Amino acid sequence: MPLVPPRRRRRLLSALALAAVAAVAALAGGVLTPAAAVAAEPALAVSATTIEADATVTITFDAGDDVSATNWIGIYRDGETPGGPASLDWRYVPDATGAVEWGPTARDGWTTSSGAIDAGDYDVYLLHDDGYEVIAGPVDLAIEPTEAPEPEPSPSTSPKPAVDGVSELSVLTFNLWHGGTQIDDGTARIAEIIAESDADVVFTPEKGAITDELAALLGFDYVDATDTGVISRYPIVETATVGTDWTKAVIDVNGTETAVYGGHLEYRWYANYLPRGYGGEIHGDYPDGWDTWDQLDAPVTDVDLILQASNDSDRPEETALVVADAAAERAAGRLAVIGGDFNEPSGEDWTTATADMFDHNGTVIAWPALQVLLDAGFIDSYREKYPDPVTHPGITWSIENPAFDPLELTWTPEADERDRIDFVFFGPDERIALQDSVIVGPQGTIVDGEVVGPDSEDPIVTPAGVWPSDHKAVLSTFSVCAAGCAAAPQPAPSPEPTPDPTVPAPAPTDPPTGGGPAAPGDPGDGSGVDDESPTPDGGSSDDLAVTGAQNVVVGWGIALALLLAGIAAAIVARVRSHRRAPRD
């Protein structure tokens, strides 16, 4: 989600700067001569064009005749223009003239849209009236790196050992909310939660500048790129970035290489607010108010127009890039896991069943970025475990955080904005099997600006202590099997007694089917080794019984052969039912 609620963004100073023209009175004769009107020239300057990463710069400004209470200064990456990619930092400057301090590590008073400011080239702009009209700028500003002390490392955490060829891989998507800066000792608190979760891989959208310290506290490997870090208990053997939003690491899970991708997608063009009657900072040729976060005159229920707005973000393109990279890795023999904060819900949650829930206002929408993953055959781990979005909506935004007023957390104080926008996906492969998926975080959510308690059947794990995020996290646990994750072996059946030719044989039974996903707990729901059915397909022993015409005696050899054939067929059906076919 966007990083700071609009109600904070829209706080105005109580008074505007006033301009006055001085009058000069002539001493002789009392003649009043007005001063000549001179148009003020706007200006913007920095006290130094190059600073080190731990230094600050003074930015002076003069708005000229364009004074507004909502003028603002934005810090952009070099070459990026206002109205395109979001500014990294910004703040209001309501006075006609003035000066503000800024530095990569001194950002008090600024709204930070980026977790960390790295060394590099930046542009500073003075912009008009809460929009993107340039008053002055760009002014060049370069940040030079500062040699930082290495964090005190913890002893390296050893990978979890494989047991009978099966390794556990628990993956946590955890938005760190400005790099843990919203609470005291945020980095240590985040490390405690990760350790308590027993996660092996963590995707950290809004990572800030804490990836190295966080990894050191846990004794994990890490890669620090884009706005999402990847930290791993298993060794990282290769790293890369994909597009602008994805951090990639290839990890060695006890001999099975797995490509994992963590991302944080564009927060603007947040079109799922439109049915709730709010703008989502949607820029382009759209109705008034859509480019704000303000309440609209009415909810928008034109699905085609909503999809057009969502497609105008770069989320579908960025998702297509990571899907293509993951497909190449899978073709090369690696497993693939993709997760992060998508800033978009799933079409599997906006269905006819939920059309009148969560202020969807009757809309049924296949959200485009997530649809790219689903159409490519990737499996949404939480929705695979809990197929029903009514009983298990899996909300990760917006949520209760007992340390904060709910009005500081919600963006739609008069609507139900709850959605599942944080995900863990995996590519289907016989070497990986989903075991569990849970939500991690506070129990409550926010509706109409107020906290509501648990109102679903979602499994929510709530760590003790302060929660450091404005999202809930998602923890999915997999088995990684070097030789393939087959169903657990069943006890060998007792030999069938020789049929009594005087007793009629049972009628033939239908073979087990590999139909669609079953409800949680039903045979075929992916529970694998937890299935307590007496046969691999969840049926009764009658499914494997030898049948034939009345008065026909079946010998021991034929009975045993048919029995083994039936078991083999059932296992095949079972395995196939666990593989999720790509969506149409």
C-alpha cells in the first residue's frame, strides 16, 4: 500500500503567508505614490550539490507568485519527472520563501515513499498546489557513499537438515513499514518475529536500510536490492534484479536450487478503492478526484474502467517480467517461489461470492497483475490452502495495530478497504508440496475507520509484543523433496481372504476422480501426509476390492495383482489432484 495515510498528507498549516506592498508617503504635500508592481521570480537552490550519505543539505525556495498552502518539495531519482514515478521524499512548504533541511538519514518532517536513499544522483523540485506543476527545478543533488561500520554478526544459522530426503521451506512475506522505523527498536523487533515464525526465506517490502542488520541478527544470508530485501536461512548462490520491483535470489535447499523473488509493486493507480468510493491516485484521462486519495461523489462500479485504471499502473508489466524469469528458471530445473506486497488484490477474492462484501459494491474483478501469475499456472499458496474467500478472506490490509490510532492507518475512513494484497506464490512441481499457510499479525482489521475484531475463519498467528507493520504478513510452509513429494506410503494391506463362492460379490465401484479442489480437510485438499483415509485416494477398502461374477473363485495371485494395481492407480490420481492446472 501507499506509505502514509492521506489524512496526514493533507494536514495544512493554519495560516497562509501574506504578501504586502510597501507604500511610501511623500513628506511634502502628503502625496502617496504606489510601488511599482514587480513579478516575483520563483527559485530553488541547495547549499551543496554533493553530500555524503550521513550529511544534510539546506534547500531554499521562493514560490514567487505561486504561493499555496499545499506547495511541496519532492526528491526524485535523477531523470525522473513529477507525475511519473513517485517521489522518494516530499514535504509541504506553504510559505512564500523559506528553507528546509534534508539528508538521506535525516528525513524528519518529510514523507518518505522509499525505505532508503542510496548513493547516487537525484533531482529536487518545487511543485505547485498538491500537483505536479513545476514552480522551480530540477536542481541536481548527488549523494556519495559513506563507509559504514559492519553490523555485529550473529553466528551463522545453519540450514534446516533434510529428513528422509525432505526439506522444510517456510516463506514469509512481511512488509516492514518504513524499515521498522515506526516503532522503537524496530529492527530487533522484526528479527524477533521472524525468528519466532521459524521462516527460512523472508521477503521484506519497504525494507528501508535494515536488510544487512536484520540478516546479521538472524545469521541469515541476504540480498539487498529494489525496495524489497530477501533474507534466507539457506545459502544464496546467485542474485539478480528483475525489472525495477523484484529482488531475486537463488537458494540451495539441501541440494535443490530454488529461485525466490520478492517484490513491492506500484502503490498508485490503486483502482480497488474506486468501488469503495475513493480515489487511488490514478493519473491520466479520468474523472476528477481519481488522482487523489479523497472520497468520491459515489462508488465506481464500471469494471472495464476500473480495469483500465489498474492496467495503467506498471504492475501487470512488472509481474509479467518476473513470471518470464521464473519460467526460465523452472525450465532449467529450479523451483520458483514469488512473493511480496503486490498493492493489488486477487481475482480469486473478488468473486460473485464476495461481490456484496468488503464494499465491493457488486463488482466481480479479475485484477490484472495477479491474473498474470494465475494464468501462468502459479499457485497462490493461501488460496490453495483455503479456497473459500468468504470464510477465509486472508486480509492483510488495512489492519489493526494497537500502537496506533486506526485513523492513522486507514486510507478510507468511511469505507471497508480490506483486501489481501500480500502473497506467496509457487510454481507447480513434483518436488514441492504446500503444507500450510497462515496469516501473521494482529487479530483485528479496520472498517469505516474503526477496529473490528476477528470476523473470519482465517488462521491468524499473533506474536506477543508490538507489531512493527501496517500490514499483516503471510507465512507459507512447503516440503521440498529432491526425489519428488509423493503421498506418504500406506501400510501394506492384509491379504484378502479367498472369496466364498456361495456369497455374492459386491457390485463394481466407480474409480476415484481427480476433480477440482476440495474444501479444506476433505480428501484431495493437499493435506498429503495428514490424510487419514484408509486408502491413498481417501476412499474405503471397497474401492480396491476384487469384484467379479457370482460363484467365481478368484485365486490369491489374481487378487494380489488387482490389489496392487488399484493402489497404484489411486496414488496416481492422488498426485494429479494435488497439481493445480493453469487457469484459462
